[in-house]
Amino acid sequence: MGVVVRRPVAVVAALVLFAEAVGVVLINGILATVVENQDMSLAGADPAVMSRSTWVLGGVAGCYLLLCGVFLLLAGVRDRAPGRFARVVLILCAVVHGVLGALTVGLVGWAAFASMMVVLGLIVLTLVAYGTGADDTPTSGTPADAAGTDAPATA
């Protein structure tokens, strides 16, 4: 895929993940506030602990999504494939979006599922568009050298 397609896809995916990070933190903040205001325990758990843990979960998830967005933005701006660590983080982010998408279809509805699949598609499209990061152009003129094998010469 050429530069014309992969740069905008990476930047759009990064912007979507930035917006998702803000949304995740806001939703967890709302949930934490509700839990704290109700002052009810769940199976004997302290409401203050549940509220703080919800804030922590929202912060960690938001930071993770921001990190994924930064990796995608750097890939788009530099027009280079993400490094090994960044690829692993982005693949895990894609897997999480796939699993959460499958869960949201039953809990929230098809619109939430569609939005999760759009984000999943943007991440996967970026990873596929940049490939492994190896240069696709051969360095020598012979196809055997480009393939990396020593093919015997036939006459």
C-alpha cells in the first residue's frame, strides 16, 4: 500500500484512539462517582476502594490507549512501520478491541459493536499497510538474491 493510503490511515487511527482514551477515562470517572455517591457495598467490598479502583482502571486504560495512539501517530508521521514493541502493543490493542466488540454486541448493542470494529479495522489496516518494516525493493538485480536463497544456475 502506498504512502498516499497508509499515512492518513495511521493518523486517523491515532486520533480515534486519542478520543477513545478520553472517553474511557470519562466513563470510568462517571462510574466511580456513582459508586462513591451510592455508598453501597458489593459482597462486603468497601465503596471507597471500588471507586478508587475504577479511577485507576480508567487511568490505566486511558494511558494504554494514548500509548497506542502515539505509536500509530509516530508511524504515520515518520512513514515507517512501528517497531517490534510497538507492533506487539498495537496487536494486543486490536485483540482487546475484538474481544470487547464481541461483548458489547450483547451488552450495549450493534452501534457499539460497529464502533469497536471500526477502531479494530483502523489498527489492523495500519499494521498491514506498513508490513514488517523491511524494504520491499531488492538490493541486487537477480531474483535469487532478492529471495535470499542461493538458487543454482540452470542453462
